[in-house]
Amino acid sequence: MTQTSAFNDPSSAAGRPTEPVPLAGPGGLPFLELSNGFGRATVCLQGGQVVEWHPAGQAEPVLWVSDAAQYGPGKRIRGGIPVCWPWFGAHATDPSGAAHGFARNRTWEARALRRLPGGGTQLVIALPDDPSLRSLWPHAFGLELHVALGTTLEVVLQTRNPGPDPFTFSEALHTYFRVGDIEAATVTGLDGATYSDSADGGQRKRQCGPVRFEGEVDRVFVDSEGDCAIVDPVLGRRIVIAKSGSRSTVVWNPWPAKAQRLGDLGAGRAGRGGWREMVCVESGNALDNVVTLGPGEAHRLVARYAVEAL
């Protein structure tokens, strides 16, 4: 699959919202495509994962998906916006638990399509609560993803606790962004923030200036609630990430050695490695910033992405 051809519907009408188009994608997975005058977005119902956002007028898609991504039942697609829930990273007590939780490899259901003021479109999907999950997660839950395609792409992960007892969870929208060359890109907005450096044994450090990429970067910024941006001089654009309900920001690029170990980062368009063409800037709640919900309570993690010319 490539981002530029697998899900495109050239007959989609521009300038008005359309019903989501069901698509049988690679590996037979179910996809829904949203298209309106603001652009196009595609969601894979396995994992509730946005795999494409191509705003109108942009030469390049904003999200990155590996050319070696694997598609099939239970497989995790490398790229787009994977949903990490109800834990981020490794399971706290069970090493056999799937990394980043079970939400990203189970099938979600389409629940609603809403027309937004100004011509945008919002798709609501939900992960059904299945009693078979109790061995992984001993709580009843409600989990929805709201994907709004308008002048920006807004993604909302909403968690609800319908049970009689409180529960604590961590989460992230593990967003992969396309960049022209990672060595030229920077991430701004995190100057002075404290982070756990996963590439250096989890040591706590303080960010000085913009995040630059000269080797593997795997940083979980805690108590980080502000906006940040990816500055990409090669593609001539700034991707702005605004958020609410999120106190952690994760910045990640694996660099070539880890990319080779992971095995599904691909060769990239120029054949120099897919890792050169992506950076993850993730909005979430992890480490010090886990969320506890009491009975009947709900939490909304909101990320809003916009693209500006440099």
C-alpha cells in the first residue's frame, strides 16, 4: 500500500461533505474514507486508526505510513495515528501484555457521522467492550474516537467509566507525521520541559531549545500541556499540534539501527530509509500523568492538527 493510491477516490466531490466511503483495504481490512472540500482522511476500523490525512492544497499528505506496513487481522499498521489505550508502552505488571494496549489491534465500530458548521465532517467510532478483554483489563469501559475533517484535523479519544469502581489508565495518540528529512526538521514548543529519555535508560532531563534529530530520540515530556510544532524546511511547512486533556507529549524517531530492528519502517521514497521521512509527536497521558476516572466519569484527549506554510 502507498499513501497516494490505495484509498484515493478521484470521483469524490470537492466542496461538500460526503458520506464515508467503505473500502476494503490491504489485507482485507475495513476502511472508511472521509472526503470534503477541506481534503481527505481515511480511518482503518481495525485499531480505530487514522491512516491518511491529505488537506486540500497540500502537495504531500501530513501523516506518514510506512511502505513496509503490515496489514492483516491483529497486525498493527506502522504509521498514521495508532491509538494507545489503556496503557502506554509496556504493560505495568504483565510483560506478555501487548505494547501500548489492546485498542490498536481490535476492530472498532462506526457509530455516527455528523455534519459540522462550515462544511466539515465528523466520524465517530467506538471500541466495543468485550467481556473477553477482562483478562487484559478488569474494568468495563466506554471508548470512542471522534475524527473531524475540516480546516484542521481534530481527533478526540474519549474514555468513559461505566462501572462501580475507579480505574487508572494511560493513553496516547501515537501520531506519525511525514517530513522531508528528519535531520532538517525540528520540534518547537517544548523548551524547558522535563522529559524521560527512553533512549538513555529513562533518565530525567530538561529540554533546551527545539528538539533536533542527530540520533535516536525517544522522549516522554511530562507535565507538558502546551502546543508544539514540527518545523519542516524541506517540505516548506509547519505542522502545529494543539491539544487539551493531555499532560504528556512524546517525540520519537528510531534512527537507522532501531528502525532495522523494528523491521517495518520501510525503505522510504528515496530508498534511504523510512525513518528519515517521519517523526512521531504524540499527545497523551503517561508516566507521571496517568488518568484516574471515578464511576460515571469521562475524559477527553483532544489533538488538533493544522498545517502552515513556512
